[in-house]
Amino acid sequence: MLLHIIRVIFILLEVLILFNLLIVVHELGHFLAARWRGLYIEKFGVWFGKPLWKKTINGVQYSLGSLPFGGFVALPQLAPMDIIEGKADIDRAKLPKISALDKIIVAIAGPLFSLLLALIDKVEPNTPAAAAGLRSGDIIRGFNQTPIYNPIALLEYISKHPNDALVLHVERAGAKFDVPVKPTLLPTAGEMKPRIGIQWDTTGKVSIQHPNPIEQVYNSVTSTLKTIGAVASPKSDVKLQHLSGPVGIGRIYYLLFQSERGWQLALWFSVILNVNLAILNMLPIPVLDGGHIVLALIESVRRKPVNMHVLEVVQTSCAAVIIGYMLYITFFDVQDLPFVRKKLDQLESQSSAKNSQTP
């Protein structure tokens, strides 16, 4: 039991280290681009909260915060980010003006700075997978026009869409074809859960591909854009609560680190995640890097900066919306954690039993 607890703590530390590294590298891109373009850099912080350590070097305040979640670089010459980075210690009006091009370069530097195959081991008889003709040894490359990077993605999709049919993209002996299948309730560890009836290869033997980097980026870009389009479409059954936030992403990292090739798989997943986050970060929304680019373009057209008070209101409002959105999807992510889901299922079973006894 003690060894299991130590292993869990160690895996959580690995997840924390890698997740923070991704964010810090992104911010480092902004920092180096700002240095290159001659912007005034007020602060560069690793982690948030009350500083455990801080020191000013060559006019830049470097700090280590008390909350181990990412980092930031404070650039007062860009749009105000006081709600996240704290109130600027310098009067922005006294800073030299910079060109819109410099702002765009610094904004885009963060995103720029910054396949595992699913082997079927067994197809259970009298299940949707068996009826669809799936066989042991088939390779699931994706589903619903989306590449699959880990069996977890398919499992989570089915758990969140238990009544929806889906199309699996299968490879067998070099031939590729699509297989429509619909989940049904099947016995799983003493419970009835929505599944299609396949068991993944648990021998630890995995096949690693080395596809063309351009192909990888293209697949990630198209997949992310399709997801955004599905969430925005009123006709789609994909909603905001189906996306994953820090808790959901952390859970995927935890599961990856449990495997024999934990760091290899986690680093691979980080590449995919970085591409996706870069795309999302380039959306034309204030607070995000894409918002900074839009504001810089507006400034270049107007020949003068946007009113500072208006910027503060817009930035603060958008930051509040994004924080609210993160809390919203985190609420659903927490419900998917195994120990939470087990407790919720128990409460639901008790409630159903109580209602069935009511005359």
C-alpha cells in the first residue's frame, strides 16, 4: 500500500513538472522575442501567487511563486494583463511606443516556441464490436474523422456519448476501412458501462510511428479546428463540457506515466498538446496571443493605440470569462476522476433504488 502511494505521488510530480515546463517554454518564447525587439520587460515569473523568491537583474524582476501552475512574462507595452500578472509598477504612458509589427512578433513567439497505435488484443463475443466484424490484431487509427493518439481518447468519448454511434477508422493487414459501431451497456468490473466490446493489448508491446512532422502538425491542426467547429455548431452534440481542462489533461498524463514508456508517451502527447494549445492561443480573443495580434493590427490601422481604459475593461472581462469557462469544464473533469465517478454512481444507484420503492 505504501509503495502504491509513493508511486502515485511520484507520477503526480512528473505530471506537474512536465505541465509546468510546457507553459514556461511558451512564456520564454515571449520573453526572448521581447528581448530581441527591444520591448520593456517588467517581470518574468515561474508559478503564480506570493513570491517565494524574487530578484531584479538588469531591470527585470525574476520570481518563483508559491502556486505551482505555469508562469508569465509582464510586458507593459502590450495590452494590460493586470488581472493575471498584477498591477504594473511602471506608468505605461512613459514607456516608448513600439510598432504593431513588434507586438505581433512578440505575441506569436509563444505559440511558435512552444503515433501511438491502439492495438486490439481481443474482441468480446456478442458485443457491438463483434457484430461489426472487428478482429483481434486490428489497429484503430481514429474515430469520427479524428486521429486517435491513445486508447484513452476512445474510452472517454464512449463514456461521454454512451448513446451515440461512431465510426472507427481501422487498419488490417495494410488495408484501411471504416467500421460503424454503437456502444451498449456491458458488464465491466461488476458494473454495467457503455462499451463496444474490445479489450486493448495490455502486454506493454506498443508500436511507435515516426510520421512526417508536417503530417503530424496538419492532423493536429485539422483535428483542433474540427473540434472548435463542432463546439460552435448548434447542430453538434459536442458541448463545452465534453472538452478537457487542466484536470482532464492531468489525468491523461497520469495514465500515460503509468505505462512502461511513460516519459516517451508523455513527451509525445506534449507535442500534440502544444500544437493544439498554440492554435487555441491564436484565436482573436483578448488575453490570448491572438487577441494581442488583433489589437496590434487595429492600432496600425487607426494610427493610434486603443483607449487604455477600454482595453482594461475588455481584457478583464475576457479573463473572467476564460476563468469561468475553465472552472466550468473542470467541474465535469472532476466528475470523471475514478474515485469521484465511483461515488457518484453509488449515489445514483441508491437514489434509483429509493425511487423504485416509492409507491
